Amino acid sequence: MKFLKTESIGGHVIRFSLAGLLLFGGFTKLILVGALGHNLLGAIVIAAIETLAAFGLIIHYKRPEMGLAGAALAILAIIIRIIYSLNYVKESLTQTDSFLSAFATFLGLYNNGLFHIILLIGAAIYCMGNSYKNYFRNRLTQPWPH
């Protein structure tokens, strides 16, 4: 019984950590204040995706379908981060003229960052599965409609 409680606490920590990272720790906050000189509209869209994902992950406790949407948006935001990082490597380093060579350089130089990205994807998949499980549990335990 103790192990189930520990798993539940771990799930809460994963969900709130991912939501906090999406809400407060994104690279888009630098773009929004103009520190990197990129497209402001794109930065606002990415920040909106990350903010909606964070709120969806937290609202999961009241409505699991919002948790599903939040986890899907979190995965989308993480994929956008990967593409942005590869584009940054391609643009800033010499001898990287394609995304494939940028990916090879990214693996060689930024393997610690890649580890964190993989952890984020794993956390988002865990949150999606947990929301999916709670959604079906709520659907099965509700009375039949008349």
C-alpha cells in the first residue's frame, strides 16, 4: 500500500514539475522580451501553447480530458523546442548546412540538453497516460445517461 502512495506522490511531482517548466522556464520568455531578436508573433504563439499546456496539466485533477489536451500541447511544445534547438545549431555553428548535420552536432555537443528533452517527453507521455486512465475511469464509473 505504501508503494501506491509513493507512486501517486511521484505522479504529482512529475505533473507539477512539467507544468512549472512549461509555465516559467521556457526559452520563449527570452524571445518575448526581444533578447534573441526573433519573430515576436511566433514567440507569442509558442508561449500560448506552453501556457495552455501548463494549465491543462494542472486542471487534470478536475477534468481529465483537459489533462489529455495539456499533455498533447506539452508534447507539441517540446517538439517545437527540439526543432528550434536544431535550427539554432544549424544557424550559429559553421559547417552545419542541414538539419541532419545539425542533429549530429547537437548529439555531440549538447547531449546533456538532449537528456533533459528526453526526460520532458517521458514526463509528458506519463501525464497523457495518467489523464487517459482517469478519463476512462470517470467514464466507466458514471451512471448511464437516460
